[in-house]
Amino acid sequence: MRLNACRILAACALISLSGCNAGGQKTAYAPEFVFTYAENQAEGFPTVQGARRFASLVNERTDGRIEILVYPDASLGEEQSIIEQMQFGGIDFTRASLTSMSEFVQKYNVLQLPYLYKDSAHMWRVLDGEIGRDFLAAADGSGLTALAWYDAGARSFYTCEKPIRTLEDVAGMRLRVQESAMMSAMIEALGGIAAPMPYEDVYSALQTGVIDGAENNFPSFESTRHYETAKYFTVNEHTRVPELQLISTFTWNKLSPGDREIIRACAEESARYERELWREREKVSEETVRNNGCEIIRIPERERERFMEAVLPVYMEFCSEYMDIIDEIKGA
Ligand code: GCU
């Protein structure tokens, strides 16, 4: 009797180790696919929570056949190198800023032009509509397949020694931007000196005085603790840069049509969740940096208009062939 029970237990252990049941079918213990998902934000950040929600939805809806391991904190590399690795399937998923993607798909510059959207609701009308769908498809051919839009709010300047209150204050300031020709041109158009570098290098560049300031949204400014050195945050909101959740096309091509459908649906669901978290985090982050002694400067509308005017040459320099789409976006 005891011997039989032992045999059964041993057989069960073997079955779960091999990942097959008696019929030779895969069980939940041995996923058919184990994928990697790279994130450059810290644990707990809305985009990382979105990634985790995505991974668990996919796992649940494929009955454990697809497992997605999320690597936050840029542990798989900085954003542009992640995109390069994805182009040949070295990494399966990521969420990337459109600024980084624009270096691979030039047309994406359109959606991150300075002062393109009136506000967040305007941007989401565009991205949730036909234009947004067309721009998801614009990634095709780049080695990456775009799944869903994530929120990253509006970007503004923050500086260490001298606050930016007027356009003239930007003159001669060395300001970090993402590694993008258009973002560098925007800084130059405002009278500053562009310092392109990866996200992960900004903290020490601020501390050592290599740069006078940088630009980002409130949650990134807070999460990276840039506010420890940069004590002035000017809410000039020069850009609204949406983000893309992406899968390597190499990985996409391995999936059945049914699995692709599941992946897309889960991506959209995770994006809706991220958007909710984003709204909340924006408020909390602003509060946190203020409580840590950061001065938040809100510039008057007429000053904002001067910033808008100053960046207009960037439209012609980088997006002249898309003026019709730009008009359509502005009118949305
Ligand atoms: C945002 C964005 C990151 C990006 C960063 C940057 O924080 O979410 O993906 O890398 O901006 O300024 O580089």
C-alpha cells in the first residue's frame, strides 16, 4: 500500500518536471514560451505596473503557455539599445518613449512635435482614433510591432542653479535631452545648448554640473530623484511624448494568430490600466517634489506662447512632409 503511494508520488513528480501530462500535452508547469520584457523605469512606476499587469493577463489567458518576465530599472540596458536588441529578437517586449522610437521610425517625430496637442484629452483623442491606429502600424518594417499606447504626460524643464521663468532664461543653458536630433533642435531653437544622453546618466550629470538642467514629466523627475539636485521645475510643457508598448517582430512571427490576438487585447487592457495609474502618479509626484523643497514655476500663458513660437522652425525641419497629418491632429 505504502509502496504504491510512493510510486504514484514519484510519477507525479516526473510528470510535473517534464511538463507533460499522461496524454503528452503540455501542462501549466512548462510554458511553451518564456519571453523577456525590458523596462527602464523603476519598480512601482506606472509603466512597470502596466508591464506586470500585461504579463499576468497573458499568462492567465494562455493558461500558462506564455510566460513574460519583466525586467525593470534598465537592467537589460538603456532604451535605444533595448530597441536594437529587439530588432533581432534578443529581447521580446518593451515599452519605449516615442522619442527613442523616432530614431528608428522617423514618422514618429510627428506625434511628439513641441506644443502639438492642446492638452492630454486632445492627445488621447488622436491616439485612440484612426490616426493613432495608423501610427501603430507605422512601426511595421522596423523589426518592432507596436501593440498599444502608454501615457507619459507632458515634459517640462527643470534646472539646478537658475530657474526658467522666461524664454530668455533658457539662453546658454546646457539642457539634457533624449538622444534625438529633433529634441536637440528644439533646445537650440529655444536658445539653449542640447546635451543628449541616456536617461540613466542624467542623475550624475546633474550632480556633477555637466548639465544645468533637463526635461521630463513629473513622475520621472520624482522617481529618478533628479529633484535632489534640480530645485526648479518650470511647467512649460513643451512636449507630450506618448509611449509605445512593443513586441519584437521576430517574436511576433513565432506566435499563432490566436496568441497574437490575446497579446494585443492584453496590451490594450494594460495600457488602460497604466493610463489610470499615470493620472494618479502625476499628482503624487508633484506633491512629493514640492514637499522636498522643489519650487514649481507656472509660467503665464503669454510666456508659453513665446516658447511655442520659438519652436516652430522644428516643424518644417523635421516634419515638412507630414503637414497634412499635423493639420488633422491639430484639428482633432
Ligand atoms: C521618460 C520615459 C523613458 C525615457 C525617459 C528619458 O521617463 O518614460 O522611457 O527613457 O523619459 O527622458 O529618457
